[in-house]
Amino acid sequence: MEIMEEGNMMDRVRILLQRDLGYYQAHQTVLQENLCPGVVGGLLDFPRYASFAAVKLVLWWEEEYVAAFRGPSGLLETATVDKEDEEDRGCGGVAKNSAPGEFVSVVTQSASMLLEHLHTLSQEALDHADLTVLTGTLGAAALIKNCLWCYNEQLKRAGDDKLLSVHSSYKEFHEMAEALAERLLDLHCRLLSLYILQDSNCLHWEDPHPFFEGERGSFVVQMWWLYMQGW
């Protein structure tokens, strides 16, 4: 997906979300990025996958953070400030500078736009019982939630938490991630009950011999294999 990397932040976010929604409408899926190779756990349990739009927004936020606080937040390992890049960044060789207040304003506004976008995608996914899209939106909500938590902690350490805070945005994404996780679990349980366990009465569970039907496993085994292939 081609997106703008320069220009006004809010304009870029607006175009990013429009194209992400257009991609979903055209392909009935969302672009996703692989974040973690496995389950990590802990205070910030980062998702394994997240939508492309959420990952791109986090990268843009980090650029705004560096411009406002003259250093990386520590959220991204690759986020470093190079003095030469600092001098050459921006139009006409002028370094990009910002204020902490502008950073908080940009983050809260763009987070609100993404929240509305994820709400639309998740509602579509629930209407069609689309586990792939719902997983992508859940990963996006979890990623943004963790990112906002990290920024809030940094603002506290800087002593700006009373005047500058993204706690309200963090709370909204926390609630959304919890709600989506519950719906995703419910969908998994329903699919297992409907497509995998519904044929249980016709099987001979006490028969020690394996069930074969023309060199194929039973319907239950076939559906379980397909389910595991998808996840």
C-alpha cells in the first residue's frame, strides 16, 4: 500500500485510514505486520500481529516524539537519533522540531481517528464472523494501547503528567482490546462447537480402531485440521 511519508501528520493519518478501509472493502481483509515471533507475556503483552495501519501510525508517533523530546521514547529498539540526520531532516535542511503539547495533541487526535476506524472494521468482522480481520483489529488495539501506556510513563518521568497526558486515549484502547478479545474468544468457541464437535454423536468413541472413510479422516478430524491450518 502506497502512503505519504511527508506532510501534515493528520493529513497522512487520514489518508492512511482511508486507504486501509479501501483495501478491506476491495479484498475483505486487512494488511498485517508481524511484530513478535512468539508469545512474550508480561506487563505489556505485545500482539504477534497487528494491522499495517496501526504499525505505521506507531512509527509516525515515534518520529513526532523524537521531534518533541529530542530523543527516542524507548518503545522501538531501532529508534535512534543521529546528529547528522537531525541537521538534515525536514524541508530545506531544517531539523524537524515540535513541542510536547503538539505531540500530545497529534497523538490523541490520530488515536481517536484510528479508534473509529478499528470500530468499523471490527463490526464488519463480527457481522461476517471473520476471525482473520478481527484478530488484526485486536492486534492493532493492543499495540496502540501499549504504545500509549509507554508514552504516558515517559510523560510522568518528565514531570509533565499533570499538564500533558494520553491516559484517556490509553483507557479507550484498553477497553476496546478487552472487548475484542472477549468477542474473539466467543467466536472461537462457537466455531469449535458448530463445525468440529457437532458430529460427535455419530462417532464410535469406544471403538479402539481408527475411523477411515475412503482413506480420509472423519469429518471432525478434517474440520479440526482445517481449523488448525488457519491458525
